[in-house]
Amino acid sequence: MSEGETRAGRFAGTALDRLPVRGALAAVAAVAGNVALLVAANAIGVAPGFRPLAVPPVAFLSVAGVVGATVVYWFLRRRSSKPARTFRRVAGGVLVVSFLPDVALLFVDEAATVAGVVVLMAMHVVVAAACVALLPGEPR
């Protein structure tokens, strides 16, 4: 059976066989990872006063990223013969592009610091890792 024919691979026959469930798990993992990263960054004073480093925007944007990735994977499952492989490639490209607005914050937000922006970039990596690990449901 090809990768395109397997719907959930290692999750076949379980509740995790459904993409929305895996998307929800990815959202929980992304938010938990990013809030932990945020707490650590704020504990050491990475960027005091830098509003993007607060729980509400971090949680909201983490979930938004996972929802977007889930929609992309859903689409790829219907259009690609190798959706997991294609998704990993798309996710890598989107991850790199997602760093650009963070870098721009250095020029438009007086409270932004290089360390604060690096933390935001790390948060993008957390979301991408959760999505790449959990959404496909097929072994690599």
C-alpha cells in the first residue's frame, strides 16, 4: 500500500485515525511547548515589554498555525500521491518564510530584542515540529 493509500498508518483503527483528532493533539502539543518556552524566556528576562511574548498571542497563534497546517495536510491527502512527504517539504518552506515577520519586528517594535525574536522563531519551530510529527500519522 502506498503512502497515499494509507490514511493513518500507525494510528489505523484508533481514534487517532482521524485528522481532526491528530490536529487537536498537535495544537495541544504546540501550545504546551510554546507556553513552556515562553515561561522560560520570561523568567530570564529575554525581552521585557515585548508584547508578542505573552500567553494569549502565543497560544492563539500556535493554534492558528496548527489549524492552517491541518488544512494543508487535508488538502495534500486528497491531491498528492505522497502527502506526508509533500507536507514535510511544504512545512519546511513555510517555516523558513514564517521567520520573516519575526525579523521585521526588530525594525518596527521598540521593545523587540534579538533574543526575543529568536524565542519567537523557536516557537515557530515548536509548532512545525508538532505538526510534522502528529498530522501525517504515517511512519516516516
